[in-house]
Amino acid sequence: MKQNEANMWNKEMSLAQIFGQMVAGSFFAAIALGIPIAFILFFYFLGTFLPIESKQADDPTPDSFVQLKN
């Protein structure tokens, strides 16, 4: 490695790059957590418009969870 390449390292630039990567990672984490939460909240909000009778109705497929007994 050449002598002038070793002297080109800049601490402030390295810290700025590290901080930028941490900020980008926090945005990705917010997206990864935010999309499923928004999906669930959307359907919860949509369900609030359903009439009470539909929420208390019997399961339309009652046999879907029946297990076979040997």
C-alpha cells in the first residue's frame, strides 16, 4: 500500500458513513415492521364497519377444524 493512501483515511467521513448506514437500517426496520402493522390495522378498521350480527355469527365452515380420532 502506498504511503499517501494510508494518510487518506478521514475519521469524520467514516463516522458519517456509519451513521448513514445506521439510519438506512432503521428505515428498513421501520418498513419491515410498519407494513404488517398497517395491514392488520387496515383490516381491523375495515371490520369495525361490519354489523354486530356478522361478528357473532357461527363459523361458516364448522368442519374445517375437526380432527380425526383413531
